[in-house]
Amino acid sequence: MIKQFEIKLPAYPKGFHLITQMVTDRLSELPDSGLVHILLKHTSAGITLNENADPSVRTDFESFMNKLIPENDPAYTHIFEGADDMPAHLKSSLIGQTLMIPVTNGRLNLGTWQGIYLCEFRNHGGSRRLVVTIYS
């Protein structure tokens, strides 16, 4: 069986944001075993799994990504949407827009310290949408 629905996330400022609880709150009834696939429907943000306990990890992610892919690089030609747009596309491609998480005993089978991050790469990205597909 396959179930699918969308989650509309609120607008977040640029940075890495834990959204695990928002996602799990929308997962009404999960199968005993299966998979949850999450697609972020955007090209200037990303979704990933990482440390969910220490907020400094998210700060360090932001610092590293900005150092790796800076704004205002003279090599960029796609600049008409703002200095943060092309770097956001590049960061999005590196981080990715999908997750596949196993379901075990009716729950997401995440590691103890794993959380779902929305990686907002635009200064004013607006609300974002996730497509969640549950396979049982």
C-alpha cells in the first residue's frame, strides 16, 4: 500500500532547522514496517539527516556551507534573483532534496541523535512544501 500527502512548512530564515517533530506529527499511522520517502519541492533549499541534540552543529553547517559556496562570486552568471540565489541552487544540489527513512514497529527508524533538517539557503525563501510518501 502507498499513501501520499504534502506538508506545507512555514517560512524559515536562512539556516539549518530541525523539522523532525513537524514531519512526525503529520505521520498519522505508519505501517509496522516500510519506508517513508520525503521530497522537498524546491531548488534553493535542501533536506538532510544529522545531529538533533546540539544546536551548534546547525550553526557550523551554515558557516561551512557559506564558506564553501559564498555569495557574490564573480563566476556566477545566474544573478538576477539576488546574490543568495545561485549559491542556494548549488547548496541544494550538494545537500539534496530527498530522504528515505525506514519504518520499524510503526515508527521512523532514526538513530538516537538523528533529526530531519530543512536547509534554507535563501535569505527570504518563503514557505516550503514536502511530499511524503509512505510505502508499506
